[in-house]
Amino acid sequence: MCMKHRRALCAVAAGCLVLVLAVPVAAQPAGEDDHPDIQLFLDAGAPGGPRSRDAFEQLGAQWRDAYAGIVWDLAWLLRPPSRGFVHFFTLIGFLQEQTGQRFGADLAGWQQWIWSLPYDPHPDHGFFKGQWYSQIDPRFAEFFPRGATSLIRLDEIEWGGVGVNGIPPLDYPARLEAGDADYLGDDHIVFGIAVDGEVRAYPKRILAWHEMALDRLGGVELTIVYCTLCGTVIPFESVADGRRLTFGTSGLLYRSNKLMFDHETKSLWNTFEGVPVVGELAGSGLRLNLHGVVTTTWGEWRRRHPETTVLSLDTGHRRNYAEGAAYRTYFGSDDLMFAVSRRDDRLPNKAEVLVLRLPDPERAGELVPLAITARFLSRNRVYRHDFAGRNLVVVTSERGANRVYDAGDLRLGRHLDAERVVDDSGRSWRITEAALILEDDASVRLARVPAQRAFWFGWYAQFPDTELID
């Protein structure tokens, strides 16, 4: 769903919220802290009447600034031009009175202030979010049962403008042989993936409309996630710790990055990291394995891999699959559609960076992030960098496709041709999707390191301690 349609659905759904607020939820269990019952916030969100007025009075008497994120959620879905916009200003006035802040109707200003506060959430904040958003889609409530574990700030989870699977994932999509894909031009962007010798191209013009594809490649079940807002495609294995999971699109965002969910437990997953962050599986230690992906042109991918398959336009959905049609306005500007809690102005928001995370050799269990700008790599097409205790080499094609390898003790210095690079001793290495392979001895290989492209703002919002090379 494109930006225009997301915004239209936001306005339509918000206009309906005021009709369905009358059903109370069960009272929260008593806790050690004297927090107001979460039903009071839902009552406060209902326009007019003594119930709403009483709720404001009780919330004011028990107010903590940590509750501002809940009131922000109420206001955001009732903002103009929704039918609840009059009550929107009541909520804003209440926020100003309780906090002493004067952001008025500037919801982005409120967000930045809220995110600057120490995180001390109401124990039922998640439950509130599920109940409030369930008026848009009842399935949202399944993601936030009372008492659900959350590893991320709940006030940074936003509705993305669509319902659950409102952007429909592709389910084992139909595919074509390369020679039959006459709808693709050589300069069209594709995301190339190879697993155990089987290769497939996922055209941007198709994947941008669906943002997820459940597929099988090289005998491996994959969940291929495309967060259009943060500009990244990541192929994850769908099996974690022996458990087969079926993923979907939640319709929710965290720092402008889509949250996916598994149908089995309704847990929400961070799609940059491949870990569950809200729900039953949060804190379980599960992590999805990821594979490498190449952002390149159809012409370059097909020349390197004449045996490739590619997605068919016959997806079972009616969309304008023309090149560049999806998210044209969003991709064509540096503006963000959703706010993030931190940004870095060393690069434009949507500058493309090659990103990866590797285990920290000094801190067990932690991953350290790296970002290298696409423009730097276009000027340094065989680039060596010591990172996380590894000697990495990034090989970039003439059309800008990036592949990262662990070079071990070797130093690779330049391209010999489009298919090969050479090391300092003059030996030639073939560039493949799985490894750099020594031409004189195919048993000698330098393994590929999974990496992907992303927009700088999206990566930095998730990993502000990232090392940047520009």
C-alpha cells in the first residue's frame, strides 16, 4: 500500500473510532504501584459525556508524565480530519495542563518530548494499545494481551495505516524462467537471493506492494521481508531453533520499521533483527538466521545467473506493478512518513547504506553494527575493512551490487574483470553468491557475510551506535 493510501485509511479509520468506545475492559489487577485503571484512558478517549469528564479528573489526580504516550495514542487517531477532531483538542489541552508542555497540536513535537523521558510505562500500556487499535482491526488486540512481555518502548510502536496483513504477503508466489520475464527491463531493480545454488530475483516493482514473500529456495523455507519505509530487504529463514513459524505483516511500526508477527503465537518481531520483541516469544532467545541479498538490476542479475527464476506478475492481486509505481512520492523525497526517536544528519535520511551486524568479539552475545554508504562503495569497488575481529572485503559491481566476504588473512585489491577479483599475490578469485572461490583450487573459499541495503535514517534509528563509513 502506497503512502497516499496509508494516509487515506488512517483518516477513514480514525473517523470511525468514536462509535465503538463504550465497551469497558476488565479491571486491571492490583499492583504494587498506584496506577490508574487502564479503562480510564479508554474512557477519556470517548468524546463527551460524564464518563469522559470523570476519567479526565481521575487521571489528572494520579498523573505521571510516563502516561503521556497513552494520551498521544488517543489524540493521534482522533486528529483532524477525523470525526473525533474536536475531542482531539480536548486531549491536547489535557496533556498541556498535566505536563506543562506547550506543543499544542504539534504531535511530532509531543513525540520527541515523550521519547526524551525515562521509560517508565503504565503496566497495562500494551493492553491499552491493543484495545485502542482493535477498533481499527480487532486482530490488533491479539498482539497485546494483558501482561505481555515487551522488549521495546511501547510508546514507539505506531499504527502504520493498514490492518493486519492489510499489505498482503506473497505466499509462495508464481515464478518464471528468466527468458519468459518479458515484463522486466534490464534497468529495473531486483533483489537477488541465492540459497544452496538456487537463485531467484524478486523485482522491487512487485515486492514493494507486498512487503513480504513466503517462499522456498534451495530447499530452505524463507520469509523475505521488505520494509519500504526504511528501504531494506532481508531474507530470513522461517525456522528458528527447530520451530517452523509462519509470518505476516502486523500493520504496526517501530521506529518506522515494520513489525512482523508469527501466526502461531501472535508475537511481534523486529524485522531488522529477526527477533521477537512483544508477546509470548519475547525474551525467548529465538533469532532468525538471515541470508545475503543483492540489490541490483535485472539485466546484471540475469547475465550473472542465466538460470535464475523471477517472480511472475500473476500474483493473485490487482496492483499497478509498473516500475517505480509503488511509493513513488516517498522514494522520491527525503521526507519521512513516520517520526523516529533519533536521527543523524551526517547523511540525508534516505541515503542508501550497506549494513550488517556481527558478533562482538569482546562482548559475548552482542552484535555490533556497521554501515557503509553506497556512494563510497561505488568509488571503492573492492574495499577492505577490519570490523568485529574480521577482515571484511566488500565487492561492488559496475551497477552497484554489493557483496561482503570474510577474507580471513588475505588482502584483495582490485577487480580483474566483472566476474573476478585478485589478491595481493596475484591469485584470482571468482565472485559468487556463496563465496569468493580461488580459481586454481575451488575448495578454497572465502565465505559470504549476509548484508543488505537500508535507508540511513531507518538503520540509525535502530542502531545509533553504528560505525559509519562514508
